Amino acid sequence: MGLDIGGDDYITKPLKLAVFLSRINALLRRSENFNTAVTELHSNDININLLKGEVYKQGRQLDLTASEYKLLCLFLENPDQILSPEQILGKLWDCDESYIDNNSLTVYIRRLRTKIEDNPGEPKRIITVRGMGYKWNTALY
């Protein structure tokens, strides 16, 4: 149950000191990569500061909802890759996605486009790939 609610590891009693020290060393090895984690995402004129949760377009801060922010981060983490609606919905909502459908995703995409595209009617950043899904286009020009 401890692992299911977010714990990384646990030790049962009676405690063996050698096992305890080995688990601490393993945790320290894993934490070395923590400081090298990506803290910013950039693509063309869109910048995301992941530590602050801020998005900028051409230096101007954008006001995004939490879902729009997560969606934009997902696209920038997977540039030029086609993401199916199922992949996107699975990544954005950790819970049972049965109440969220492709129509909801279309609405989120449209709202995000109105905030990041120069002309939302002719999107250049978030491209619809018919019958497959969406992709973040890094080659705008």
C-alpha cells in the first residue's frame, strides 16, 4: 500500500543494517540524476519554465489553464512526433479517462491554439495529422 500511495521503497522489520544502507545508497544514486533534470522547454518562440509553471511566447507570458499547460508541455517534450488522441489523453489524465473523449481533446487543442498560434485558423505549431492525431511542428518557417 505504501508503494501505491507514492512511496519509492520500504523496509520491513526486523531491520537489517546492511539492507538499509544498500537501499539508501541506491536512492542516492537515483537522486544524482535529479539535478540534471530538464527545467525549461523551448521551441521556436515558445518557452516553458517548468519550475515556475510559466509559459512565454515571444517573451510575453501566457495565461494557460492547468490542462492547456500540461498539453503544451507534452507537445514540447515530443517535438515532431505524431501523438494519437489516446496517447495524449492517457498522459494528461492519470485517472480513468472514460469521461474524457476525443471531442474534449479537440476543445483543449482549439483553446491552446488560440493562445499560442499567430493565426489559430491556420495552425503552424500544433498540426492535425488526419486519422492519426496531433504533432508539435518545430519547423515553422
